[in-house]
Amino acid sequence: MESSENKENHFDFFEQGHPISSLQQNFSKFRKERHDKFKFQQYLKSAHQFDRTTKEFKSFLRSKFVETAKNYLGVPYAQK
């Protein structure tokens, strides 16, 4: 009788409608999610790579640098 009273007063995570899963199942699920995330990141890296050796890309980068540098014309190097 005493043990049933303790069970009623004791909060049990698994009795609150959460599915019971083992440590191995949780770990395998974690590994699969982590693997999928890694594969997706590798895909994104490969999809966004440019050929940085072409003249067009270098020209684009140069023009971008020059435009950014023009924004800083007139800005003092340091306060006196």
C-alpha cells in the first residue's frame, strides 16, 4: 500500500504520455540526425563553391573591393 502511494505522489516521466524509448534507440536516432546534418552541410558547401581561378571571378572581387574602399574615402584613420 505504501509503495502505491509513493508512486502516485512521484512524478514519472514515462507515465505522462511520452513514448518509452531505450538509450540505444535514442543514440542511433541522434547519430542518424547528426549524419544527415553533416551530409546536408557538405552539400551546401559544394553547391556554393565558385571557381576562384577565373578572370571573371577575380574581376568581380576586385570591383567589389574597390567599391567598398570608396565608401571609406574621407573617413579619418584615427581620432586626434
